Amino acid sequence: MGSVDLVVLDMAGTTIEDRGQVLNAFTATLHEQQVPVTLEELQSWRGASKREVLRVFVERRFGRADPENDWRIERAYAGFRDRLERSYQEDGVQAIPGVEEAFAWLRRRGIGVALTTGFYRKVTDIILRAVGWDQGVIDASVCSDEVPRGRPAPYMIFRSMEATGVMDVRRVIKVGDTALDLQAGLNAGVGGVVGVLSGSQTAEQLGQVAYTRLIDSVAALPELIDGASLEPKPFSI
């Protein structure tokens, strides 16, 4: 398929194995701040800016107008960062099988590969170094704290286009394992929005958002690009 210039992919759950590091860091941090939360409540926020997630639950607990909220959020964010960084450094990082082969396939065909993430830059770089993707394996990476708003806003996709010199949004494919990933692609107006089932959200959850195709993992992306039309259309289960 010759109409793709750039593929923009999520990290945790899409290209990097999700071993529960993020949800565990969220629950421990919020409970430490006397903010009750369940894993089920956090699921719908998969893929969002981590600071924004903390803000949502702190404001729900104490009310949006509480003058102590900014202090609580900053304290929670510092604790979350510390837990998450230690988790990835101590437990290691593993790429999802077939992802690196898919990256190589795309780049051999002149298709750019960009990663976007709800992580901040420090932990993103920890992950990229751990899997060796900081050495020419991808073309760009963009974090949610590097744009005005994280998903479902389209800004990380636009920043990826800027970083790789791609001008036509219709020649971009967005790939992710969460509904917020898919919404960001739709908001950007990209040529293809592809959901993957390698993360924590199910086909039913992803099906609440319009998407182009649903595949088991990024390993199937080359076959999809090679043989399928990527005309976006609503999908429901």
C-alpha cells in the first residue's frame, strides 16, 4: 500500500508489554493520598496523560474547588513518577513479540515510525533505552507533557508529523490499544485508526469508538498495510 507515510503507535500495551506497572503505581499513589480508586475505574483512563488522571481522581475526592488540590496533585504526581520509574528499572521492559520486525518492515518501505505516550519524558527514555529503541529503531517519540493536552486530543499525532516531516494527515495511521488512542486518531483526521488487542482493553471496549480495523497485535500491521484499504468507518459490536 503506497499511501502511508507515517505510523503513530502507543507504547504500553501496544508496542511494550503491559505488566500492570502503570495501574499499580496509580492505585498505590492515590491510596497514599487518601483517594480511593479501583482498577476498574482506572481502566477507562488507559492512554491518558498521567497527571490528568491524578487530577480527575483527586478532584472527585476533594471537590474541584478545594484550594489544596494543586498541592495534592503535585505530591501525588511525584510519588507516581518515583514508583513507575523504579518499577521499569527494577522489573525490566519487554517489547511485544513481532513489534520490532513490524518497525523494520515499515522503515524499509520508507514509512516513518513514531511512538506517542501518556508517559512523561524521563520514564519514556527509560523504556526506550531498555529495549534499545533509542538507537535508530524509531523515527520519533512524543510524550503527553510535551503538548498542550494528551489524548484524546490529537496534538501528539500532529507533533509526530512535525518531527518526521509528514504533511498530509490522510497518509498517517494511528495504532493503539485503548479507546483514547482511537479517539485521538479520529480527532486528528488520520487516514487509518487501528486498534490492537495486545493491551488491557477488550474488543468490546474499543468498539465504543469508530475505528478502521482491529488486529491482534502490531505484528499484524505489515499485512494490513500491504493488503487492505484503510478507509475509516464506524464500527460497533
